[in-house]
Amino acid sequence: MLDSDDLKWTASNLIALHRRLQEVSRLSAQAGQAHGVGEDLRLLDKEVEQARKTAQALLDRITSRLLAGTRRIDTAPGTPPIFRVMPPASLGSTPVAGVEARIPVGELALAAVPDGGIVIRNPEGRGKLVLVVDDEPEILERAGLMLEEEGFRIILAKDGFEALQIYGQLSDKISLIILDFFLPVMDGDAVFDELKAINPNVQVVLSSGFAEQTKLGSMLARGLCGFIPKPYTSEKLIDQVRSIIAA
């Protein structure tokens, strides 16, 4: 049986596959504009779309397997939520192509980060505390350095699960979250919904080289504070962060 690490590895590779399929779709559209849409390109688009749906169905099933049978424990107003891991429930043998199961928002279970496990960089900085979430180490580190140089205190998270664990404990201290859209296991929109379940007033800026416009529009309607397209410069990042925190 696959364990949690196996599932996360599989989900991470599915995210990478999804990105490649999006790039293929983009190149196909460019070729169609340049040379006209022939039968071969139409067939290619159809196959890519089917592959994307299959990858998404697999990702949904894996996410459900990781999160099945969990619940969040309500706490008194003003106190951080407590999460308890429950025994996983069986998912049965539903065919991959038909998977549509999703964990209700707010029922995601998370283990607490051990005491001292949250590293705040530039702890003596005078700026607000910012949580940066990105699965690409180079981008994560570069964004952290950009913000540190401007005096912000920083926490870095490499995926949505880690970000939710951290925010669950420090929601009253974190002023802004910079959230990548494509993340292992949980995409940015799912993480955003869970963050809103912890704190409806959470301030989040989405960061991505590509974001589906329908999802981005939906997130903005639900309270997303802004969007920073990748690759971004230090000036663009700092301006966005300052404008939102000052608002």
C-alpha cells in the first residue's frame, strides 16, 4: 500500500505533468494562430485536454486519499484552530476517470508543527510577518531574500500543507501570505479556501507564471488581495506587499 510520502511524490509529479500539458496546449494554440488550425492540431488539443482531465482526476483521488477521514476541531473564538488526524476511510474502487470527491472546506486535518519548528527569518526586522509559499526552492529563497532586504520578517513554506500548519498556529501574527498557484497535492485555490476557513480576513496574494482566469477571478471574488505574475522583480514584489499591508 502506498504511504503518505508515496502519495505526495505521485501528486507532485502529476502537478509537473499538468504544467507540461498546459505548455503543450499553449504551443499548440500558437501554432494554430500562425499556420491555421488543421485536423492534426485539433486532434492534439483533444488528446491534451483528455490527458489534463485524467491527471486532475488522479490528483483529486490522491488528495482525497491523503485527507480522507480527517476533521478539524472547533475552538473558542480568537484562538488558533486545533487539528486532529483521524483514521483514513476507504475510498473504494471508483474508476479514476470518475473521481470527483473533494474534502469539504474547513475539514482538513493537520498535525501541529513541533515547538520551535517554525523558523522566522529576519526576526529583528521592523516589517510585518509575511508567509511565502512556493514549491520551487530557488523562487522561494529569492522571494524571501527580497522581502528580508526590505525589513520584513519572513516564514517560508514549500507546500500547502506546511503553510496551513504554520498559519493555523500563527494566524494572529502573519500579516500577508504570498501563495503560489501550482503546489504539490493541493493547488493554490484549495489552500486559499482552507486559509479562509481558518481566518475569513486572511490577506493572500497569488503568485504564478500561469493561472486559469476562471479560477483567478473566482479567488478574487472570494477575497484574494492580488496577483503577482512570475517571474517578478524585487520592485514589483515589494510594491505589491507594501500596498496590501498598508491598505
